[in-house]
Amino acid sequence: MDKRSIAIYTNEDRYSEETTSNLIAKLEAAGYAVTRELTEDVVLLICIGGDGTTLRAIHSYDFPEVPIVGINTGHLGFFQEIRPDQVEDFIEDFKAGRYTLQPITAVQAEVETADERFLYKGINEIVVRGSNAYSTHLNISIGDSFIEKFSGDGVLIATSTGSTAYNYSLGGSIVDPRLKLLQATPIAPMNTTAYRSFTSSILLPPDLELVIEPENERHHETRIINDGNEHMFIDVKRIRVELSDTVTKLVRFESYDFWNKVKTKFL
Ligand code: NAP
């Protein structure tokens, strides 16, 4: 039999470590080699922990093409597909090919400063904020149309997958992951006689970009946060946010149903 490899990424939680040892023994008994590296023969990446662990794995392996599955060890576990007590069934189903792959299209932000460009990708979202102490003022365009000068804490641009994360806490809509779109949600928008900002989320089709130009006259700081990873700038000219060509694949088994997951995790 062809010995194929499965890579494991785990957080340092004690329960995750116990789950990992048990998993390694069962995978090896089923004929798989287990590795921590994403070598060419790896057919699956298993992330043990919560959603945060899966996000960290995707970022540390730079949005890998190999299918990913999560084992939830006591967190919210929205990405996570398997409980630790389901490991044996999971190995059988995986070996027999009884699963589907859910494509997750990343969002990307191209940040242009006076003399450089940076690219950041997110599975959940890109957040554009000012400093913690002051409001930020952002000129926002959709495609070629200038929409408004936003004033407030910032703007979050979520994928459908990220709609249930920070976006949801901000009052954004939950989006079925089969819909390919971006959702721009304001963070503490100001609406006074001095400032006018949109207060609801805006949904964008996959081929439109959101262009954000910070007004840097008074407060220079701009923070770009992709899935919780923060990058600080003092000289941003423009940020272009759009859907990326990068697609990550999550393994889903027969019992997976997005709306059932929403019900069990949120209601
Ligand atoms: P964290 O602040 O430690 O955890 C944030 C929570 O969000 C965790 O409970 C995590 O689930 C959950 N989560 C992550 N992705 C999700 C998704 N797609 N749908 C539903 N829930 C999700 O940070 P972290 O664990 O490193 O995760 C980074 C994410 O935190 C960011 O992408 C952002 O969306 C989110 N966040 C949320 C808020 C907020 O809601 N106020 C503020 C900052 C950041 P697990 O418990 O399973 O890990």
C-alpha cells in the first residue's frame, strides 16, 4: 500500500496534546505517515484546537492547497469538523473518500505606502483601523465610485466564511459560505452633524474592489489586521481590498450543514 502523509498542526492546550497522541496512533495504524511539515506527499492537514488554531495553521503554511480538517478541543469550533471522540469514524470516512471539499476564498488587501506595496490575505477578514485613542477618517470608494468619508474606529471587510466571526459581533450579517461576496461592516461609525458614515454593512459582488484612502492630515496611524494579525503603518496612501485568487479547502463530512452549525453555535 502507498504510504501517504498527513500533517498535524496543534495548539499547546493539554487536551489538544492528548488528542494529538491518540490521533497519531490511529493514523499510523491506518497506514498513514504523520508529519509536522507540509511535504509534497501530504494529503491532508489536520488542525487540533479551535478556529484560531486553524487560522494560525493556514497563515503559517501560507494558505496551503492541501485539504484541511479541524478537530475541536473545547473552543467555539466553527471551522472545526470533528470532535475528539469521532477520530476513528473520521479516519474511515477519509480513507473511503466519503467527504466533500468546501472552498474558502480569501480576501486580500494591497496596502500602498509612499514607496512600497504590501499584500495581506485573510480567511475571515481584513480590518482597517486608526490608532486606539482617536477616530479615523477614511475616504471609501467602491470600484471607481467615491462613496463617503467614513469616520469612526474603522471598517471590517469580511468573507462569507468570516461573516460569523468579528463581523457578526459588529452587527454584520451571517452569510451562507456558498455565496461568494465581500461584506464591508463599519466599526463604531460616527453619525453627528460633524460626521456622516454608513451604519449598516455593504455587500459587494466578487468582482468589485473597495478602495480606502486614509486622511492622514491629523492622525497618521493606520492598522491593517488580517485574521487577528496586526500590521501598523504611518504613511498609507491607499488600500485596495478585494477577493483573492487564493482558495483554501475545508474537508466536510456528510453530517455538515452550515445553518445547523449556526444554530448550535450561536442560538
Ligand atoms: P480570538 O480573539 O482569540 O478568538 C475569537 C473568537 O472567534 C474565537 O472564539 C474563535 O473560535 C472565533 N472564530 C474565529 N473564526 C471564526 C469564524 N469564521 N466563525 C465564527 N467564529 C470564529 O482570536 P483568534 O482565535 O486568533 O481568531 C481570530 C479571529 O478573531 C479574527 O479573524 C476575528 O474574526 C476574531 N475576532 C473577533 C472579535 C470580536 O468578535 N469582537 C474581536 C477580534 C477578533 P475558537 O474559540 O474556536 O478559536
